[in-house]
Amino acid sequence: MGQLPLVCRACGGQAAANHKIRAHVGVLILMKFEHLDGPFCRTCGIAVVRQMTTRALCLGWWGPLSLVIFNPFTLLWNLLAYLKYSKLPPSAPAPGRAHLDTGPPVLRRPLAYVALIPMVWAMCVVFQIIVHST
């Protein structure tokens, strides 16, 4: 018996892939792991990847383990999801439904640049450790 083709859970589009999209929120010692499971079509998948990646870039760096381990892996996972969804052919949504709004690319969203604050702080700490150890 053949497997049924996947349809997008958001718009009902016929060309869809199943990939989990993640976001991570790290605050000091507290962490929250978020995810949305597919299947999504090309447009809806990219929309969700952009939304969740922006959330991780804004809120995922504010704890030590989040900064070093969890958020970088979350971003890498979302990059793989983006590559998977971007390879899908475009598909039309089901009648009466619409694609999710992709919005601007991640690097054109102001909230994505909140990530620079903890990254600069982490680089300063590493620089201070290097300077004081020599």
C-alpha cells in the first residue's frame, strides 16, 4: 500500500515536507524549547522557519547553556529546515485557504539583531579571558 502524499497543515498545499521547526528561549537558568511539526509547503514552511528563527535570535541567548549549546543548535536545525522547504516546488493552497505570510527575510527583521547584544558580551568575556591568561 502506497504512502499518501503530504499536504501542508497550514494551507492544504499539495507539495509538502515534514520537518520540525524549532525556537529556543533561554533566560539565566530557565529554558523553553518550542517546536512546530510539519508538514508544510514551501511558502508556509519558510514562513514558520522565519518566525521561529527570529524568536530564537531574539530570546534564545540569555542563559549560559542557551548561549553556548542550545540556541546555536536550534539555529542550525532551522537552517536545515529552511533548505528542505526551499527545495520544494511552489504549490497552490487548497480552495478557501491561504499560505502563511512569509514576511521579510530573517536578517531584515529588527528583532533578529537583538542577538548581537549577548554575542558581543560573550566575545568580550572570551577576549578578557585570553588577555588575562597571557
